[in-house]
Amino acid sequence: MNNSLEQLMYPIGRFAPAVTYNPDQLASWIGGIRSAPLLFDYCIENLDEAQLNTPYRPGGWSIIQVVHHVADSHMNAYIRLKLALTEDKPAICPYNEKLWSDLPDVSLVPLNVSVTLLHALHRRWTSLLENLKEEDWARTYYHPGNNEFMPVWQMTNQYNWHGAHHAEQIISLRKRMGLA
């Protein structure tokens, strides 16, 4: 992949998982998850339909698809968290995000529905994360698609990155369009 395409796909860089965690990192990651819906409010502010239907990169998803994807992905993450906290190393069900992005709800449901969903979801998600016991952070779920056990602390790290990653794709597009 050339550097130009890599920069468009990963404007904040590829996810680099932390190898350990501490309370300050957890607070930072939770803060990123808490603020993500506000970031998406900013990302789509004052964009018209044509702009919202613009792919963030050649061959990439439109802004509409990106935002609906974040809602889908973060709903899955929240459910995975709850499974990890209430079951012993549950196996989660992976999903095909590309196929999900092509389903009718993405093209038919107004974008603000997913942004509103993100606000509500992230409120519950951060409330749960802020009230975990120390031992809860080590609980895991099994991801059969990746053949790995994911600890709660690491998924928090990953989804903090995930929201920022997709928001920056949109912010970078806005800059290239002269809209930032």
C-alpha cells in the first residue's frame, strides 16, 4: 500500500495495542470513548447530502457509512463488554462490517439517528467502564475471527482508538474539501 493511501486510511496511524495498562491510561481511554459522540457531532456539522455521501478516500466508505459503521461497531463492543463481565470467557460473534455497511438501514436511516445512538450508547458504556472493579479489567472474551482472548482493558484501548480513527478520517476529508 502506498504512503498516500495508508495516510488516508489511517490518519492517526494503525492501532498499536498497549502491552499493559495503568489507571491513568484507563481514564484516558474512557475519556476518549466518552467524548467520541461529540467528535462525530463536529465531524458531520453543516455537511450537505452530497458531502455526506463523499467517500473519505478513493474506494472507501462515505461519511454516512463511516458513522453508521461506528454505531454498529460500538454497539457490538458494548455487548462484548457485558458478555465478558457476566460470562466466563465467552466466545463472541464476529460480523462482516463491509456487508453491514451495505445493508438498507445505512442508506435509508438518517445519519443523526446513529449519532444520537452513539450519545446514548457511550453514556451507558462509560458509566459501566468507570465503575468496574480492578479484577474486571482482566476479564476476557474470545474472538474466534482473530483466534484471541481480548481483555476488557485492551478492548477499551482499542475502541478509544477506533472512534478517534474514524472521526479523523472524516476530519481529514473535511480539510481536503476545505470544510474544516
